[in-house]
Amino acid sequence: MIRVLLVDDDALVRSGLRMMLAGAANLDVVAEATDGREVLGAVDLHRPDVVLMDIRMPQLDGIAATRLLAAARPARRRRPHDLRRRRAGPARAAGRSSRLPAEGHPAGGDRPRD
């Protein structure tokens, strides 16, 4: 069984992720956290195998929390995976950046090439 910790400031997102993951026979959501500040304590308490964390959160974002987690536990350090990259296949195949700002336009305001 793979133990999962969900970290997101939006309760609806956490609830939706929990429901989606509940359908997987080999996953168990062991805890939730509402901010990156709670990650270290939640990892110590619940010992998850995977931390599924939002990048943008108001107090401590997921990137900073991942750095803190890696620094606090160098022996258990694993390479973080960015799930956004899995959805960027068509953009990468076209030679485009996979980073999109909130408006949904390519970074830098570039227009797609023909």
C-alpha cells in the first residue's frame, strides 16, 4: 500500500483528489495539510510514501516546502516530480515552453508558430 499525503490550501481540491485516489486499490490517503508549513509535521506524524503538493499556496508554497522537506530529511531525499510536465507533451513536441501563466497564454506572450 502506498501512503499519500495531500497538501493544498483549497479544501475542494483536497476533497476531489481524495475521492479520485480512493478508487485506486494500492493508494491510501493517510493525511491532508492545508499549507506548506504543515508538511514537515505531517510527514513526521504520518510517514507517507508520496507527498502530493500544490505549488501555489499563500503562506509557504509547495516549492519552498519541498526544499525544506529535502533539507530536513537528506537520507530519505527523493527527486521531486512535477506532474505538470506530463501534460506538456504537445507543447514540448511543438518546441514550445510548457510554462503557462494564469491567463493561459504562453509565457512571454508568444503566439504559437504555424
